[in-house]
Amino acid sequence: MKLTKKSTVQDIFDQFNVQFPYLHLEFYDQENGIDQTQSHQVSHQTLLEDLNPELIDTVFVVSPEMTVSDFEKMMKDKYQLHIQVFRRSSDIWLQTSATDHWTLEKQNGKGHRSTLTYDIDPITISDFDVE
């Protein structure tokens, strides 16, 4: 992942989405909390330098084995960027806070499975043994 001062939130979202298409990032202008509201969510057109003027351009690898909590903590501690990971669940995006201990790969797999449809013939149960 490449972070530069001139990168937008959308640029980071797009990079992350290539590796994890069933996960979604949101950026906030302050640290996430239990009462996190959309009022602190920033536009996808926001420049990273507006969120962290001291950001140094960098490139790093996001490991699929990294937990969500470790990824969010790294973004906060190393880059002073406050993010939250969301997982696709059918047609909605769920905040992963209850499963932050899962890896990014596991979260992405769970999101992928939620979008699958199964064509299974119904089973008719008509023979019961009653005593």
C-alpha cells in the first residue's frame, strides 16, 4: 500500500480493495470509539495530508494474516490515520468491531461467502416414524 500526502482517502480505499474486495475502509478525523458517528467520517476526496500533515510518504505490505485490530492500530500508531474496517454482509457493510481479532483474510472470506447464492433443491419430508 502506498501512502502519500497527496493521496486521497479514495486512493487508499482502492488499493486496499484490490487485495480485499469484500472489506471496506472508512477514515475518521478522530479516533474511533464506541459512540463513533458518521459525523466524524471524512469524505473519500479528503487528502491524507489533511488528516495527518506530518505524514511521510511510504509504501508497505498489508499481510492477509494481519488481524483487523492490528491493521487499525498500525494505521493509527504509525501514520496517525483513524480507520475502521467494514465487512460485506450480503447487501450491507458491517463494522468488524466484534470480530477484530480475525485476520483480514478471514474477514474477506466471510464477506465473500455472504454474497454467494446457492441453488439447492428443496427437500420434502413426508415419511415420519411415529411411535
